[in-house]
Amino acid sequence: MNLDTIFPDLSALKRALAKLVHKDLSNNERLRHIEPHFDSSCDVFYWSAQNVEQQNSVAYLPMEHAKDLDFELIRRVQEKLSNYILIVAIVENTGNILYYQMTEGLNEIGI
């Protein structure tokens, strides 16, 4: 998937994070229909997917590890994507990705 042509205004950092998360999500056989999205009102990129085991829609929000989490932004994204389970995908500089489902608090989960 070429994010450069789909979202040419996406910053290089956001594209790099998105590509790493997409590669990881693509290896998960429980996920189908992985699609890129950009919400201009929140200035946020995310991947949507269908979890075939639980039959629900999931949104994965790539974020860099060196930046503080913006919980106000996460709240706004949760409001916009109320039909989705929101998972923050924190990409470390080692390439590891930590996934946290956003509810009333943080819960570490598998993808």
C-alpha cells in the first residue's frame, strides 16, 4: 500500500509509523479489511480493520513513543469513531509496537 500517493500531505513521520503498524497488523490472521483513514478535523491517521473472531470494527492509531499521549485528542477520536474499538499503537524506536485499547483507562492487549 502506497501511503505517499493516497495521503500526500501526511508527514514523513506519520507515514513511517503508519507503515510499521500496517506491516504488523497485516501479519495478524484475526484481522481483515485493513484500510487507511485520515481525519482532517482531528489531524489524525488511523487504520481500520475487522476482527474476524470478535466480529467488531477496530481503529488503530499509530503514535510515536517519544511523544506524550494527547488524551484530549484520543477522546475526540473516540467520539468520532464511537462504533470502533480504539487501540493506540505506540511505535518504539526499536520497531516494537505496544498496543493499548482505549477505554476509561489503559489496558495492554494483543493485536
